Amino acid sequence: MPEDTCEELNCCPPGFSVPPLGGVLSIAGDDSTNTDPNIVDGELVLAEEAEWVNCNIGSAGSATLSASSTAPVPPLTVTDFQNVKVGYFAYALAIVKTFTATLGSPTITITGGGVTAGISVGDIIELVTTYFTYGTTVLSISAPNVTLSTNALGSTPAGVTDTLMSFRPTTGQVKIGGSPLIPASTTVSSLTLSSAVLSNATIAPSALTRVVVAFFPAELDPNVTDEDELFT
């Protein structure tokens, strides 16, 4: 294939699924069936890149997120709200927990605040390739234990309390009891460098630490995520 015909693609890691866009994106450049109210015929749709922030939720049902000083996890996250603005939408991408693992066992024990809150069956785990292979998912939850789809490659050191594991839904945001931790269409009402107040209260059952929250300027389409330009 000639070099000038190649296009760079953004691809999802294994284990993630991308829902289809609503409507029909035809070569002619229109939503020919008019099935998606968020797509305007002939319009360039820019899916804005979100700012991922490490956040803490201080108490049950709090609408305030505080920036976490914990080292960024996953790698693309930041520890303040410098690039977030009032009016941005908020979306809980993942929750990070400390855990202990035993060589050869698929069952881990979650430690620290909130225990298993925010973890759901089917979540993919990240940040722990030392202990579990990439693509490992959650099979069952019995607090404080979580059973995964693969066996541990090693045991966590005795007495170490800062081994981190990220739990991320393959579709949708972090849920509590089947409902989004941050209600749909929630935006930032006010903020400082270290905290953000949301337009809706979270449904946190207690204080939750290390919640990775994405902030983005416009909810263009519920099926469009960031880092792409789409012509309708």
C-alpha cells in the first residue's frame, strides 16, 4: 500500500469494546436516517480529549471531588484540576484499590477505604501486569475478596499496603449497585486547583479514594468518546 494512503488509527486495548455511533455516517456526509438527534447533517464532530484527574470523594453522597496527590494512575491522569473548567462534564472512568494477592490464586483481597465499592463483575483490571496478565477481568465479588479470571503470577509482599490495581468497566462508567457513580449529564459547578463541586451529588456509599474522573467540555453524543474527529 502506498504510504500516502495510510491513516493513523486510535485503537482500543484488548478487552475493551467500542459502541457504535447512533445514526448512519454515510460517505455523502449526512445522517441519512435522521436517527441521532445529536448528529447534524454535514457537521464535523470533534470528540474532545478529556482531562483525567485522580480524585477522592470525601463522604457518602458528596458532590465535591478533591484532587488526589497519589502518583498518577492510570499513567495519563493528573493530580489537580488546572485544565478543568466550570461547565465541563464529569465521568468516572475507573476506581483504584490497594490489594493483596497470592501466587497461583485468582482471588485477591481489597484493602483500604471503601473496600469493594465501585468494582463490578466484568471490569478489566490494569496497572498490575507484575501480578496478573493483561485482559484479566472480574468474575465475582464477595467483599473484601474479588475473584479474577486468571491466577496471580506472584504474591504481594507481606506488609506492603500500596500495591495498586485499577478496575475499569469495558463500557460505561464506574457503577455503584448498577448505577453510575456520577449521574449522567453531571457538570462542574465550581472549582479550585484542588477541588471541584459537581452539579449532581455522587452516589458514593462512603468515602472513596483514587477515583479516576474524566472531565470534558461537551457531551456531543453519548456514544462518542474522545480523541477522534468524525464527519457526519
